[in-house]
Amino acid sequence: MHMGANILVYGHKANTLHWVEKYLKEGADGIEIDVYQQGAHILVEHKRQDTKRRLLREKIGNLIAELHVRPALQLSHFLHKIPARVPLILDLKNPVSPLMLKEDVIKSNYSIGDVLITTRWHNLANSFRAEGFRVLLSIDHRPISLKMYKDVTDGLSLSIPYVDRELLVEARRLRLIIALWVVNEMRDICNIIEYAPDALIIITEYPRKIKGSIKACLTS
């Protein structure tokens, strides 16, 4: 088993302070937050997607509850409310100004080094890297090879079904960061970390459970 991997566990869609607190209590190493730009502001996506199956009456209840959701917080205000300077992944939901995002991060007493950017807008990668951010390109398929990404990004953000042994081994060889989402089941863990790159982020809704699974795999 590859034991050198630096495996970090991040909480998925920590778009409200409730979820930030929950993930930190469960021992998450970092949190992922969805952000978007609206005019002159960078905002936190305030509706957290529910990934669980719900009965119709529960879905109706959730829709009613959304009518009372507070307006989206500006990113700088949101980060000021986080109790500790936790490592962040900021997942861009629309094209965001790199300079505006940098100003908000610095305004929040974060350093650029605490933040990873994930983006589906690959043309923005160079601009964010020029501002000092590390960038993970979001890929919605299984790449044939990772060589084309080596010099244009710091890593990739991939859904777990797109990942296999060959991809992880290649990522390790090319020194790319890999962020995998959403990993909620123990059965996925051992296969992932056996061939994990040296910088692996597992994004999950159950940090405590997944950290326990990682420990079990490493000691088995």
C-alpha cells in the first residue's frame, strides 16, 4: 500500500455556518464552500443541496423552509464568522473575478495559501494562479491522460465514478493534487488510498466516518 499519501478530509458544501460547525466537530481537515459572483460581490451559495432521498412531504417542507432562508452572505463576512482559519476549497459556481476573490480572502484574515479554487471555467486557471491561488480544474469525465493538465493546473476535482487505479498512479507521478467527491461510503476508501497521489483530498458529508475508514484501511 502507498503510505506516503497526504490524505485530507473536507466537508462537502459547507454553505451555512451550521454545516461548518458540524464538519469541524467531526474533525474535518477543511471545508468546501460554493461561491458565485453577483455584481461587485462574491457570495456564498446559501441553499445547500440535499443529497438524501426524501419523501414528497419532506420535499414540500424543505421548499417551504427555503422561503425563509436568509439572503446569501458575502464571502468575506462568512469567513469572518468561521471560528478557526480552516483550509478552504472554494468551488466557483459562475465565472468569478480572481482579483475580487483575492481581496475578499485577504480581507477575511485568510492567506492565499489556505485556499484551493475549483472551477469548471478552465480558461480562468491562469488568472487565479497569477494571483497566487492553487487551482483544481473540475472535470466531468474520465481523462484519457493527465499529461495535458500538468502545466496548466495544480490538480483536478473529480467525481468518484471517474477515478481508477491508473488515474491515481498517474496523478502521483505528475505531482497533481486530486480532490474526490462525494465519498460517503467505506467501500470506496481502501481502493482509493492504496494508489493515492501524494496530495489527496476526500470530500465527504461524513468526515468522522470517512476518517475512521481511512485509519482502518491504513492499519489493515
